[in-house]
Amino acid sequence: MIKVSVMYPNGKDVEFNANYYKTKHLPMVVNALGDALKGLELDLGIASRVPGEPAPYVAIAHLKFNDIESFQASFAPHAKTFAADVVNYSNVQGELQISELITF
């Protein structure tokens, strides 16, 4: 299994509408990806390891797939739509990382 993490960096001028992301963007993604998507988690950053400093990421979405091929096949047809929606919830682009998911 793999995990695709979309990480939105935090910073001084970063804007992120978590409500829109949770109620509009992520449901659109879930609907578009269909059965290829095996799970979804959302982390909303609240702090860093240094007390009083903001979290390094304002939000991180974790999408789970069986393999890279199923991610690519389900995501590619909708990539432009997903990217075009970013202006509705943030002024920063997410950084994408694909990881092998190992559970203990």
C-alpha cells in the first residue's frame, strides 16, 4: 500500500480555508478517485516542536492507494481540476510525496 501526502507549507502570509478544504475540496477528490482511494486522513497543523512556533505545515492530506499505478490512473484524469480548485482554499500549492506505507 502507498500513501500520497499533499503537504501545504505554513508561513507568515499563508492563507488556508480548512472549512472549504474539508467540506468541498476533499469530497470532490474522494468522489473523483472512486474505489481506487482506500483511505483518507487530514492533519491540520496546530504547533511545532518548539513551543509557541506555528506548525511547519498548515495542513497535510494523506490519501491511501494499493499501489502507484492505481493512484496515477485515478488521479491523472482529474489533476487539472484538483489544481484549479486550490485558489478556493489557499494561496500556497501543496507539496506531494508518495510513500510506501508500513504499519507496525
